[in-house]
Amino acid sequence: MCLAKDYTDQLLNIYNSIENDFKELNDKLSYIDIEQQKVLHELESNTFNAYMGYLLAKQLKEIRIERRKIKNELAPLINLRNNFLQKNDELLKKVHNNIINQEERAINFKPYQPEPKNELNKPCNMRLKRSGRRINSWMPLEGGLYCVSLGNGVKNIVKESSIVDFDDSKKVVNI
């Protein structure tokens, strides 16, 4: 398991928890504001006696106390969300994705496997003169002959003079 991935998972979980709490508190605040407006509209539009006025004032006070609790919770959360999380949101997600990609590359890593040391498997940059076919590998035989394996999988025995070697400077050199 990758420790960095675990840490970024935890950070993303914290980020998502903060976002969920922020939305939940905003929804509660909206609901409390609607309840407050209902009481204020009742005060505004109805005539009432002292007892009814006392009940409305008590209800309004309870709503305001609940509203203050929510706002006291929401204020530091907004500060954290706006000043830290929103500024680092993309960076956190990018780092998390990079770590996941690195972990996948580590899982799929295939160590270097050298080619078997066989003369026939020697890589080369050679072609046959007449056909221009690429030679994948070659092996010297007796009497100036070579066993060559071509790009299309065909193996042939050819004379030394029918092979063209392309060196790094792209000059044609005969073997």
C-alpha cells in the first residue's frame, strides 16, 4: 500500500466532509431564516394581544438563538473552506491523481530483461541490397555466408556482399 495515497485519501475525505458540513449548515441556516421570516410576517400582518405577543417574541428568540449557533459554526468553516480548501482543491486532486498514476506504474513495472546473448538475436541496422528488406538479426556462418532473420520473419542464408550496413552517419557500407 502506498502511504502517500493513504494521506491524500484522508485529505480528500476531510475536504469532502468539510464540504458536506458546509452544505448541511447552509441548508439549516436557510431553513431557520425561513422560520424567522414566518414569525416576522405574523408579527407584521396580525393583531395580537399581550399573551400572543409574548409567544411570538419567545418563538423569535428561540429561532435567533438557533440561528446564532449555526452561524458560529459556519463562520470558521467558511474561513477554512475559502482560504485553504478552495485555493488548494485543484492542487490536492492533481497530487492525488499523480500519486495514483505513480502507484499504477509501480504495480505494472516490468524490470529490464536483457535479450539472450545469441548471435542470431543481435540487433542490427542492416538491409539486403536488392530487396531493401530490413534485417532483424544475423549470425555469421563459414565461407562469407550469413544466416539472417528478416523483418517479415523469414530466415535466409545470404552472401556477405548482398548485405548493406547503415552506420550512424547514414553512409552505406558493405560488409
